[in-house]
Amino acid sequence: MTVLTPTSFPDLSPLVQAIPKNPLRALYPYAARPGMLNLASGHPSPDAYDRDGLAEAARRATGDASAWSYGPTAGDPQLIAALEALSPPRPDGHRLIVTSGAQQAVDLALRCLARPGSAVAVPEPVYPAILSICAAAGLRAVGYAVAGDPELAGLERVLGRGDIAALYAQPTFSNPGGETWTLPLRRRLLELCGRHGVAVVEDDPYRALAFTGAPPETLMTLSAAVPGAMVIWAGSLSKILAPGLRLGWAAVPDRLAGPMTELRQAGDLQPNALAQRVAVHYLDLGKLDAHLARVIGLYQARSQRLAAVLGSAGFAFEPAAGGMFLFPALPPGAARAGLFERAVASGVLYAPGPAFALDQADGRFSDRLRLCFAGLDESAIATAAAWLVAALEG
């Protein structure tokens, strides 16, 4: 019998080797340093959780026999029913399935829509986990721009290549940019994708975090009026309830719901049963609206405090209208070299702009920083921003 030693293991799968290192995860050791003010990580602060409500929901969930057993791959039927109220209007012939966060919904959708070796259109700047999803599935990510291109001429050229199997979009309070696409831009994208027969995967985890008024209708809702358009929509409880539950959901055309569910079953059988029961009971408590109103108030005040400091220092950015992020450009003439190291030494952490480029080595977005205003209270936000400005000045 041949015994494999560590030096004689077979080569790893090319798909595994192709997965890029996630630059945001690489920031975790810095975030763990004592006293570090973390503007880099996109997660809520501890005071943004409804701990009492979650504790009561968890207490009730532990009494459910179904919390400790196997369940349907598509999700707990009671949770699916509760999520109907949180979902935007959708075309006829769509159904909901529960996933482990919106990211799994995106992963399953792209794997079902695109064959290995084909291409997926992604916006640039892009959330880097999307590049990992594409690489793990053997897909090529091809960038398209939205800013400064109201007719989406660049996207039209990309779709005209003929090798785009699906398009990924995050049109509402995007990560990292924080921007929200206009209604005409959404309709234009759907028209182009419908004409070219390209399905759209709409990643929409921040929609409920609008500071004032409702954002434009989702691509999924609008697709009902666009010939040839098909949209898979992904939502998340991570940003509005608790990311540790790892629960999201997708609104999926009927003909894709079965394949996506089977693909999910091949990977991990089902969503976490206990987490689903916690979510069911929390939503049944009727506390979500009040919780969201409180969280939105916190985030809006924090974004304004951060914007005030950055604006006075000459950073250029659009004020946040919702979500969790700003993606400001450095002041003209600012010294970029060594800024990250100086900021860390000062006690503040940010996500460098190049982390959100398709090719992190090409220098794109080197004048940008992604800053999350959700993870620190107002006082800490002001301190972190002041330290960042001081680091910029050397």
C-alpha cells in the first residue's frame, strides 16, 4: 500500500488553485489588534443587534423539535412564508428558497446559469468574494462599468462578445461604492441583457437600509415588463438581523429553483435548521420594523459623522443614502505611498481600493478607500476618521 506523505499529495484541483486570495479576509489580523478602530470590515457594531429579541427567539427555537433535525433543502416552510413579506414584488413563476446568506444564492445561481469556461459580467469595482465564486466554478469574470456611462455602452460591448453566460449586479447601496443605480439605468441594463439572452443575478442585501425613502424598484420587479429579461434576486438577513445566522434567500424562476436546490443539496444538504427557527421566531415577535428603524438611525448618523470629517479634509465622495459603505477618493495630491501602513500604525484600519479591482495588481482604485460606517459608534467613527486624516498628512 502506498502511503501519501505531505510531500507526495496529488496536486490540488486547478479550480481551487485559481481562487484568488480574498484581500478583505487578509485584513482580519490587523482588525484583531487591541485598540484598532476598524473601518474595513463590513459588519454591524455590537449595539446594532437586537440581543434581547434574538435571545427570546433563540429560547423559543430550542423548544422546536425541527430545530435539531434534518429539513427541506429549499428551506423551512415557515421561514419561507415569513420571508414573503420581506421580498420585493416579483414576476409570476418565481419562488423563494432559503440559502446560507445572499452569497450562497449568488454562487448557486451562477453555477446553474454558466458552464465552466464561460464568462460572467461583473461590475467594477466589485465585491471580491464574487471573483472567488467565479474562479471556484471555473468561470471568467469580465468587468463592466456603470459610473459615467448612462447608456451602458461599455456593457453593450461586453455582452456583444457572445461569451457572457450571466451578469452579476448589485444596484442598490453597492459594496464597495455605496451607489444606487437610477431607474433608467436599471431598465437599460435589463433591455441589453434581455436582447442578448443573458440572465441577471441581482445581489440585494442592503435594500432595507435606506436612510430616506425607498430605493428604485429591483431589477427583478422591473424585469416583468422587459422582453427576454430573467433575474434571480438574492436577499439577506445578515445585514438586517444578524450575520452569524448565515441566512439569506433567493427569488428564483421556477425552472431554476429545482436545479439550484439540487446543487445546494449536493453541497450541504440544507440551511441550518436551528438558525432558521431562530429567524422564524424573531420575525414572529413583530420586532423587525422597530429594530430596522433604530439601525437605520444609527447608520445614518454615523455616515454623516464620517462624511463631515472626510469632507473637511478634501476627500471626494457621494454621501451615503443607505447601506454601510463610503468609497471616497483621496484628496488631490495626497501621498498614497505607505498610507495603509501609517493608518494601521495610528490605530485605524481601512480596505484599500485596489482590493475591489478585477486585477488587484493593475493599480485601479489606488486613490480609493472603502470605509464601513456600520461597525463603530459615532464617537469612534469621528476618532477613526481623524486618525485616518492624520495618517494621510504623514
